[in-house]
Amino acid sequence: MSHSLSTADPVPVSAENPGRPKTIKTFGVVGAGLMASQLGLLVADKLRIPVLISDLSADRVSAALHRMRGHLDRQESRGRLQPGEAAEIAGLIRGTTDPSEFRGCDAAIEAVFEDQKTKRNVFRQLEESIGPDALLLTNTSSLPVTGMARGLRHPERVLGFHFFNPVAVLPLVELVRTPFSSDAALFTASDLAVGLGKTAVPVADTPGFVVNRLLTRLFSEILAEIDMGGEPATVDRSLEPWDLPMTPLHLIGCIGPAVQRHICDTLHRAYPDRFGRSAALTAVVEAGLPGFFDENGKVPPAALILPPEPHEVDPDRVRRRVHDALAQEAQLMLDEGVVATWGDIDRCVTLGANFRPGGLTRLLAT
């Protein structure tokens, strides 16, 4: 079943010079959630090429197209787009529930649920339609990209291409290469990132990559304090002297407690000695709460666990704990070759997590 914001059909793909980045003339997005919608809008706006967005549900596809058109109309009404641009960009975006329609795409990115089996199935299905030299990208935030590529006929064109929310605002893309990835795919993906106005930082295929690994280590220390009996709001305020863009618990609310618990579980499986599973975070998720705070900034009773022994929070001690944990994790990433330099780490947290200029280096010096 096919839906459309316009009657425009995808532009046919032409052969490319293998010595240069492949020109992306049509782009596919698998998934019709909020992140997928943002990705589709970014590509259509920045590259002005046809974009195909898909989902298993026709209703979800229709809802995504409606949401995207509404966003474009609001941007135009606020003067952020020129008159007529909203209709122009919307006219480039089509929706479908038929995977075979991806046959004309030069690149496709999956932005479905964070589940390895689901993502592998998406790529296997895409391979049935998409050309053998088309890029296959994943927006996974923490899962191993190598596992998604393994078993495909052309694993060399699979890369991690991890954007940060909100996609239109945060400039970072973590560019994740697997042992299968070809230089040609990496070159084309890097060129694509530039065209989208993003800074691509090459990172190794390790759980959490850079930004989520560091943020989750920070969250793990904060949540451990709460699990041990620290009052959540007091623990959360302990890092205020660092002038972070957001306190840890408020950031978990923006990410989504269920999403963050999934990332915590992924990192706990990889590094159980440093990344814990939090009873407090589990309570928030199982209660269906949007975060640790309600609309009045209070911690709802459902988010409060019965601690083993409530204790008074010492903000200085909490800051020292988190400081030492972040310093350790960053050094481990360098030792493991996740990134090449401290400068890469600083770029990642500045461009992807909105840390102040100087990134983690500046923070650890405070």
C-alpha cells in the first residue's frame, strides 16, 4: 500500500564513478516514528531529493506524513522556510508499506525499535529490493552494527549512522564502521553527513559507541546513588555546578525512561562491573511514567523505591563519584580504540550531547 504527499515518483538511479562518493539521489527511511520522521525531513530539506518512508502499518505511515507536513507548515509560518518551501519539501516525501518500493533508493536508514533481531530482519528484507551498492545505515544508539551486517549478501555497505535528538539541531553523527565495511561505503556516508550539515566522527563498533556510553556511565552512578537511598531530586541537583545542559534525571525524561533502560541493559551486558541495572529506573518504566518528575517538578510516589537505608546526599561526594567514573570510561574508550583522540570524545559530547565548549576535557578539569 502506498501513500503520498505528492504524485512525484522516485528518480531512477544512475551508475556512479566507483572512485568517488556515490551520489545519493533517492533515500529511504524504514520506520515511521518520531525519529524516523525527523530523519526523513532532514534529508528532504537538506538534499532536496525524493524520500521514501515505510512502516508495517498504513496508519503509522499516514500519521508520520501528517506529522511531517504539519512541521513543515509551522516552519514556514514562522519564517524559517521561504513561502512555498513547505509544499516543495513535502512533495519529495512518500510513504509505503511495501518494502519492494525501496528498489530505487541509493541509501536507506532503519530507525525501528532497538532490537537486534528486528533490525537484522529489516536489513535482510531491504536486500531483496535495494541495489547491491546502495548504503544500508542504522540509527541504532547502542546495538552492535556488525551483528546487523553479518549474514547479508553485501555486508560491506552497512554502517552505523547514529543521529541525536533533535535531529535538525544536534550536529553529530557517530559513523560506525564494522569489520565488513568498505572504504567506498565509508566515503559515501561521510559525504552524505556533510550534505546533511552534520559532523561525522568515526567510532568503533562497541556498545553505546561514545555519547551513550559516557552518558549511561553518568546515569549509572546517579541511579546507583538513588538506589542506595539518596533522595532523587537532591541527587539530581548534585551536578548543577558543572553547568550541564540538563540534569541527569531530566535528560532521562527527554530520552525516555524505557529507551534509556534498554541502553543501560545493553551496556550492563557488555560491562557488568561498571554499568548497573537500576531499581529506580525500572520502577519508573514499569509505572509507565514519562520520567522521574511530574509536571510540577515533583517525584511521583510510583518513582520512589524502598531503599535499603535512606541516607543524606553529599553533593560533593556524588560529583567526585561521577567525575572519576567519566574519567575512567573515557580513558578505557581511548585504550580500546573506540575513538582516536580526546578531541574526538570532546567533539562527540559537545555536538551530540550539547556539552559546553571544551567537552569532557573541560568538565573533568572543573
